[in-house]
Amino acid sequence: MEKVAIYIRLSKEDMKKIFKGDDSESIKNQKLMLSEYAARKGWQIYDFYVDEDYSGADRDRPSFDRLLRDAKNREFTIVLCKTQNRFLRDLEAVEEIIHGKFLEWGIRFVSLLDGADTAIEGNKKSRQIHGMIDEWYLEDLSKNIREVFKTKMEAGQYIGSFPPYGYMKDPNNRHKLIIDEEAAKVVRKVYSLYLKGYGTHRIAKILTKEGIEKPSIHMKRKYENFSLPNVSEYALWGHTTINRMLRNPIYIGTLTQGRETTLSYKDRRRISVDEDDWIVVEDNHEPIISKKDFYEVQRLLDSKRRNKKKKGKTHVFATKVRCLHCGGSMIRSTTRSRKYDDLVYSYLKCNNHTLGGDLVCEYMNRINYTDLYDYVEAEFIRVMGIYESSPEALDTTTRQIRKVDYTEETRKLISALQTVEADLKNKAKVLTNLYIDKSKGIVSDEDYLTISFTLQEERQQLELRKKDIKDKMEEIKRLESEKADVEKVVKDYLKNHKLTHEIVNETIDYIEIGAKEDGQNRVINIYWKL
């Protein structure tokens, strides 16, 4: 007796129907319908795989993923579901999984209502047509959702999952921002201190010393699901957080949205939007800061930025050195010799150790600037030497760049791309002529559908091939760019015979410094950007 896996998916739309009293889409009814069908066929049910509140375009579904793992292990031979789009909507995914992996694993796919069955010869075109229709549905749905969001943003409705620091969502209207007085007091304090002449570093120290929650901790306390990537768990305020707060027009009632978007409904990676295309609504909600104070702060910030540029060079490791123990930045300091007034010592020290109170770094972590420079320079020469002589020897921290001449490979890819584009033009021309023949009655409707579907299938394969070639070409460009950067760095060093801020910034992500303890060597970790 063959074993069957029954897959059931309940979407948000289904949930709405159930809440309205229509339980035709319920999990219970899907189970009953599919179980009876399996019994009539004489199939033994291996297991039910149920996903609730998931889209058919979403591949990251717990039970769906479990089904694929079990299918790969040959735990059953048949997958049964109500309709194909309950299982997958994305045409590429249909090709990859139903027509690819399932065929490889010996799994038969059956959908009850739309008649998909991989065991029936000639049924593939029907399944692909359903896949194309589902794909068009997803594309239209994505466009409609984008338009709805755009309309909401232009109307001044806040569409973020969590409110910005200083505000909360109105309990009566989740798209409206109202003041969160607890956080707003902190925002007012930051602006007040800055207007009194306090710098961002000093303001951060004051807030830390007073035990005021930094924004990420405040938001996490108020909203259980709130999270931000790469955010330190330490309760220390940073000057970058202060600077962002001082620059944010949200505090004068200006709502700015639409700064990012996704590549497509298939690719959820975020990309930046040109500033001219941001959606900005002024006087949208109650301000925390007056416009007069806000624009005075902007003037002061811009003035300080210009003055910093006039002061000249910073030390070569500026912004790159962190304390190994607390993650705080290490700043440069100088002191004169007690014995010889003309001798000046320069060193880097953990900025958090100087705060005082309970929230500071417990280590008196400092390092002589010259010692650090000599160590980093020696490591730089070693890494560059490995790259020049044997790039394969670079370990994973250097991301392993190989010196390869990609000219011939690029030439082959360009030739292949030209061939594919020519084939695509030819297919389009054939389709046009076929349609003309159908309209003239030379080709029957049935023959037109059969031939055109085959041509469309071939076009899809060519488009996938075209994308693959372009991806490879972009990868080659990236690798060539990285190789060129490394060679430039080596030339700059050989020209100057010393490390510069530009060289360090190009090659090093950051440096961790450990405190020097009795009987132990100091730990120095260099994280290369190569």
C-alpha cells in the first residue's frame, strides 16, 4: 500500500471567511475531504502537514519544510493537497520542487480539485498553466499592496511595525502616532543639552550615568517582539544614537516613509530608494521638539561637521578600535612624561571605563598607540604577503580572494548572453506570427494553445538562463573590483612606507583590544574586510 502525505494550508483570507461563519475552508474540512479521497484510492496516510496563516508564495513554512525533508528521505511516495496553489503559487518553485525534486525523489504530486497529477502523461502543461495563473495573481497582488501602502503613506498614516522612539501608536488608530511621554522626556533632554553646548559624546555619558534606558532597551521592554540586528545588549548610550535623534525630523511632526523597498515580491531583500522619491508629510502628528530648536540644532551640527574637516587628520585607527570586554570604542589620549616634559605619550583607552558608576567597563584597558601601530603594520604586511604569494592560503577571516584573470571567462559569458537574447527575440517573433495565423484561421485554437504554451515554456527557460549569465557577470565584476582594491592598497603602502587612515579604512573592519593582565599576553583581534 502506497503512503501519502496530506498537505493543508490555511491563509489569512481563509481565516477571515471562518470568522464570518463560512467554515468551508477550515482545516477540519480539508482533512476530511483529502482523507476520504486517499481512502478511495487505497492510500495509507503517512501524516498530515498543516500550515496556518501562511501565503502560498512563502517557502518558509514549518510544515511545508518538514514535508520536503520527509519526501527527500522517501518516507512516503505521494503528496496530496486540495489545489496546487495550496502547495505552491510561485511558478519557479513549481518547476523546482514538483517537476524537479519530486521527480528525483520518486514522489507523485496530486491535487484534488484542479486535477494536477504528475503520474498522468500530458498533465504537466495543465499544472504549468495553473502555475502561470498563480504567478500572475501574486504579481498583481504585490502591485496592489504596494499601491495601498503608498496611498496610506501619502495620507500620513504610519505603516511601520513599531513606532519611532518618543512615540507610540494611538490605541484607537494604529496608523496614527501619539507622544510616549516617558521617552519624549529623554528626547527633550537630549535637545536641551545639545543647545546648551554639550556634545553628543558627553550627552551619551550623562544619560548612561543617570541610568536612563537607551532606545533599544526601552522599545524591547514595551514591545515583546521588538528586535534590531547588531544592537549591543550593553546599557550604554552611544553618540551615534544621540546624533540620529538630533537629526530626525519625526520630532517636529514630519513623517518620512518609503525610504526602502523590496526588489520584488519574490526577492524580499531591502534596497534604498532615492531621496527624491521618499514620501514626506509635514505637520503630520504632535511634535516633541519645536521647529525653532530643531533647525538651530541642525545648524550647529552642520557647523561642527565643517569645523572638524578644517582641523586636519585623525589618527589612522579612528573609529576602528573597540574594547574586547565591553564592545565600547577606544579613544586616543596623550600625556606628557613626568621626567621629560618634551616627551609626549599617545595611547588608546576604553571610553566606557572613564564614565564612573555601575554601567561602565570594569577593565582599565589601554594600549600604547605606537605598540598598536607596529602590531597592525606587521599583520598587514603578513596578510598582504600571503595574498601576493599564495592567495589560497588566506583563512576565512580574509574572505579568500583569488588572483584570477577573468577576461576570457567574461568574453564567453557575453557571447552566451548574446545567443540567449537572440533566441528570445526569435521566440517572440514566432509567437507573433503564430497569433496572426490563428486570427486568420490558418492555425486552430487548440493547436495555437499547444504550440504557444511550448514556446512560452522555452522562453521561461531562456529567461532563467539569461538571469544566470548576468548573475555570473556581476560576480566577476565584484571579484575583479576586490582584487583591484587590494592591489591599490599594496601600492599605496609601498609608496608611503606606512599605514594611512585610508589604507586602514579600506582593509580593516574593526580591531578588538583586550586588557593586559598579569602573566598573560594582550589579545588583539583584527577583523579584515578583504
